[in-house]
Amino acid sequence: GAVVSQHPSWVICKSGTSVKIECRSLDFQATTMFWYRQFPKQSLMLMATSNEGSKATYEQGVEKDKFLINHASLTLSTLTVTSAHPEDSSFYICSARVSAGTDTQYFGPGTRLTVL
Amino acid sequence: GESVGLHLPTLSVQEGDNSIINCAYSNSASDYFIWYKQESGKGPQFIIDIRSNMDKRQGQRVTVLLNKTVKHLSLQIAATQPGDSAVYFCAEIPHSGGYQKVTFGIGTKLQVIP
């Protein structure tokens, strides 16, 4: 149980285009999902917290207009990188909390974004 | 600001030996800690967790020790296997009500020598 999937697993796009990444909880409902960014050989950095049916909470320094997050259902959150540039190239990982009464987060397999 | 950090960026261990990965944290308000394993190109995988009201917790081949006095966390892996090669992150979650923000340490790369 507690499986989280991401799609796509990798994507290459041209500079200036927008890319949407999906995060799904496959066998549970997730009221809260989290989006992280990870550069090579570095730790995960929280970008935003996504709550179903409400606006995402962004961490300091993360541009909300650049990284659009939508959590339309209890099993799906999406991250859209708008007008992507090479510096946005990174490994994007989502996680989901099983329920409000638990602290454990389960992570997706990540999405490798390369912007040319 | 307060952060979670690791002492050793890389640890090489002979197959079959025990591994110990250390982590120091500075947020005394944290009351929940998790160890994650991340293999190359994959997302973090939950290994084991511990709450601040405990000082030791055991899983299958893994043990987490918590020393709140010195704000130190360790992960012990018994009989290390090649499949244990990965980057290990400790993470802390402060007791903050409904908003559970995970802060990750910098990670330790474990290399298992066959």
C-alpha cells in the first residue's frame, strides 16, 4: 500500500515551453501532497504543500506563478513549470501524506526535467 | 536557521559488515524523525521512523537510535548488502499541528564493497 506515482518519469522540453507533472496516490486518498526539487548530489528542497481543494502553500523563494500547483482531487496533484528555462532543469519529486493523523510521507519516483 | 545535517557525506562499507550513518539536528522542537533511502534516479523510500518519546527502534536489519540530549540520530544497518548502496537522508518533522513540513538533511552516500 501507500504507492505514489508520477508522470512523466522524464521529460525534455525547449526553453519557453510549459511542462505539467502529475502526482497520483494509487491506493489511498491524500489530502496533502508535497512537491520537492532536488539538484544532483543535493538534498530535497520543499517547494510547496498542496492541499486538496485549496491553494498551495509555497516555501519562501519559490515563485508561485512559475510553479503552478493544482490539487483537484484526493488522488491527484499537478505541478506545472511555466515558461521553463534551463535553470529549471532538475529532479522533481512529489510525496503524499496518507492521512491527517499520520506524519509519514510516501514519495513518488520523481520526474527528471531537462530544459534545452 | 535551524537545519538537519549529516557528519559523513560518503561511507564505504564491506559487504556483510554493519553500517552506521549519523545525523545531527538542531531543532529541539522536532519530535518525529524519519530515515529515507534514495537510489539513483528514484524517489526517497521510507526506511524507519522514530518519535521523540523513544530512544531506539528496530526494523528488519535496521535500527534507529535517537539521543535527544545531544540532538543526534543514527541509522544502523546490519549485515550490509550491495542492495543497500544508496544515499540515506535523515529527516525531521517539528510538532507543528496540521502542517507537517519535512526538513531533509544533506544525505550520506553508502557504498557497499562486494
